[in-house]
Amino acid sequence: MLIRYKKSLEKIAMGLLSFMPEEKEVKKLQHTMKEYETNEAWHLYLWKEDDILGAIGIELQSNQKVLVQHITVNPSYRGMGIGKKMLEEIQSIYEGQEVISNDSTKAFLAKLKKPEDT
């Protein structure tokens, strides 16, 4: 299930986000985390089963769009549908808003789109 990020989960969230190529550099990763903590339009969610296995970060845009900025799963748990589940929950939470991708998440989101969605 998706849970909202809170400061006590910072190290776990940073670890998960560091799996994304553009977040490898520590200063960039710290800046990203600061944005999730301070920018009201940015929301970070963590996927929790027994442990926290994934993260999805979004930006709420003024045009009723939800931009998926980050989506990452612990490499040990990839291929198990966790990314798809996170995206489905985001679509449910922000029902009625269009979920879109950026350059970093485009390939993953395109892979998950069902043929009837295109």
C-alpha cells in the first residue's frame, strides 16, 4: 500500500530514489528530497508491504495533471508488479486528473499503458 512520505523515512526514501539515474549525485538527491518536503505541489509516496519496497514522486500541476517525476523499486523486488501497483494507486488517489510522465518516467509509464489506453 502507498503511504505518504514523512521525515522519519528520509533515509529509506533517499535510498530508493538513488536507484534512479538522475538522482545518483548526492547533492541532486538532497535537493530533490528538500523539494518533496517543502514544495506543496510535490508529493512523495512509499510502497509498503512488510518493508518499504518502492517510491513514487509526483507534482500536482495547475492544469489538472499529475506528473510522475520519480518511480523506483528496490532492485530485489523488481518485476513483481510493484511499480504498476504504485501507479494504479496514484491514479486512484488523483482520480479525474490525467497522469503524465517526464523524461525519467516516460519509458516505464509507456510500458504499463494498456492497449485500450492509447
